[in-house]
Amino acid sequence: MKSLIFGFHIILLLVTASYCKSDCDNLADILRKWNVEVNWNTSDGCCASSEVIFCNSKNEITDLYLESKTISGELFDIIGNFKALQYLCLNNNNLSGKIPDSIGKLSELKYLDLSNNGFTELPKNIAKLSKLEYLYLQNNQINSELPSNIGDMESLIKIDISNNKFNGKIPKSFVNLSKLEWAIMNNNEISGNIPDNFKKLYKIRELNLNTNKMRGNIPSDVAQNLNVVNLNLGNNLFYGNLPKEFQFDTLNLEYFCVENNYLTGVIPESFYTDNSDYCVNSSQKDIKSLPSAATKPQISKLFIIALNLIAFYYLLF
Ligand SMILES: *[C@@H]1O[C@H](CO)[C@@H](O)[C@H](O)[C@H]1NC(C)=O
Ligand SMILES: *[C@@H]1O[C@H](CO)[C@@H](O)[C@H](O)[C@H]1NC(C)=O
Ligand SMILES: *[C@@H]1O[C@H](CO)[C@@H](O)[C@H](O)[C@H]1NC(C)=O
Ligand SMILES: *[C@@H]1O[C@H](CO)[C@@H](O)[C@H](O)[C@H]1NC(C)=O
């Protein structure tokens, strides 16, 4: 009987010991595995003594700024134990492999920067981060699809996944990101159409899909979105007419690019009347839809929309 009770206590001790390990102790374990010096006094914990670690009154880590530390290796599962974490920066390191599933447990996270590493996979449960406002994953090797329930990330203001190997379609739920202002997704392998109800993204200021495998028509509600300042759809497989709703005098567009698609139609005259920037590609030959320059003395820039009817018919498969 005695030994039974003793054994039970041992188990309880083991369970509570690993469960109650402080954030600082967990962080020390991680840093040692990464060969990063742990320069705080074990007795004081990490909260008092560092400019890259910030804690709340319960000594739980809220901010971790470990960018540009020449860290190599994986991002360990234990990262999910930092329950109070709000700001996590690990950008400009040499981290690789999968971003762990446990990232979805960081329910307080507002800011996540994993850019400029060698990560290869994004777990679906990133979509559980309903408080996340800024998500930076650019310049990795991520070969994943965006999670179908990405619309659950209801606080998201900015997403940058540029220069990866993201594939699959933009999920339908994407248009539920009602706070989204910047969607920077260029240089990936994203396919499919621009999702329906794009105008639900009524705060969107920048949409950059340059150099993907997007196809289909450009929906007119992209053009109707009055907040869009920077719209870059170049180097995709879009076809059909450029929506007539693209009118530069009524929109806030400052940058507009549709080069190297299979679009047809007429470029609205209003494109010539302001000082906006356009995606110019003077090597493209078909300029027949340009209005007469003679009647537009204020023209300062030439711009050209790619036309390629042959490929357009090819794409209609
Ligand atoms: C660690 O604690 C000792 C004793 O309290 C102190 O002398 C030392 O300066 C501390 N080191 C750091 C890095 O804070
Ligand atoms: C980066 O990580 C890879 C894979 O873990 C490793 O082979 C390489 O040596 C690392 N590079 C640097 C500069 O640490
Ligand atoms: C978007 O949000 C609405 C309201 O919360 C929900 O009913 C709908 O299913 C969501 N759409 C998608 C595609 O997830
Ligand atoms: C312009 O278009 C041509 C032909 O489509 C392409 O090869 C070239 O890279 C483009 N130039 C720029 C600067 O985008």
C-alpha cells in the first residue's frame, strides 16, 4: 500500500513538474538546443535581465524578439507552451522544417514574424490564431496551401507570404478577413480564381498576387473596392476583359499592374489623368487599346496591358 501511494506521488510530481515548468526554463531549453547563449541568472528568471524578452506580472513571456541571431535548426513544439506570448519574432535566422502545429495554441499572439528563414510547411491550425494581426512568412520555402478556414483569423490586418511555394487556391473564407488591409502573396504558385465576394474585404489597401498561377476573370468587385491603393495582378493567367469599373478618377489606386496576363479590353481613359504608377512593360507589343495620346496632354507615362489572344483561347480549355 505504501509503495502504491509513493508511486502515485512520483507520477503526480513528474506531471506537475513538466506542466509547471516556467516560460523562462522552457526558453532556456530551447536556446540551448539552438546554441544561443542563455545569459540570465537562473534564480531571477529571464524577465528582468533581457532586452529581447518581456514578461507579464506572472513572469510569463509576452514578447520574444530573437530576430537575426543566426539560429539554425527547427522551431520546437514547445513554443506552444508560451501561453501569454503576444509578439514572436524569429525572422532573419536559418530555421527550417515545419512550423509546428503547436503554434495554434498561442491564443494571445498578435504579431508573428518568421520571415527570412527556411521553413517548408505551415500547419493548418495557424487559423486558430484569432487575435493575430500581423503574419510575416515571406522569404521561406513554404510549400503549403492556405488553410481553408483562414477566415477565422478575424483580427488579421496584414499577411505577407511572398516568395514561397504556397500552392492551392485562395480559400473562399479569405473574404471573411474583414480587417485585412495588406495581402502580399506574390511569387508563389497559388492557383484558382480570385474568390467571390471580394468586396467584403472592404479595408483592403494592397493586394499583390504578382507571379502566381491565378486564372479566370478579374471580378468587377475588385475594381469597385474604393480602398485599394496597390493592386498587382501581373504575371498570372488571368483572362477576359479588364472590368470597366477600373476608373482611376474614382478609385484610390496608386499602383496598378496587370502585365503578362491574357486580358483583353479597353484601358479606361481615366488611367491617363493622374500621376499614378503603372506596371510598365515596354517590351509588350500590342498597344492597340491605348487611347490617342494627342488628346491627352497630361500623359507622363506610357503603360501597356498585356494582350495575348492566342493564349487566351488556349486557356479556355
Ligand atoms: C546574477 O546574480 C548574481 C548574484 O545575485 C549577480 O552578482 C550577477 O551580477 C547576476 N548576473 C546577471 C547577468 O544578472
Ligand atoms: C542553415 O541550416 C541548414 C539546415 O539546417 C544547415 O545545413 C546550414 O549549415 C545552416 N546555415 C548556416 C549559415 O548556419
Ligand atoms: C464567413 O463568415 C460568416 C459569418 O461569420 C459565416 O457564416 C460564413 O460561413 C463564413 N464564410 C466562409 C466561407 O467561411
Ligand atoms: C516584359 O514582358 C516580356 C514578355 O512578356 C518579359 O519577358 C519581360 O520579363 C517583361 N519585363 C519586365 C520588366 O517585367
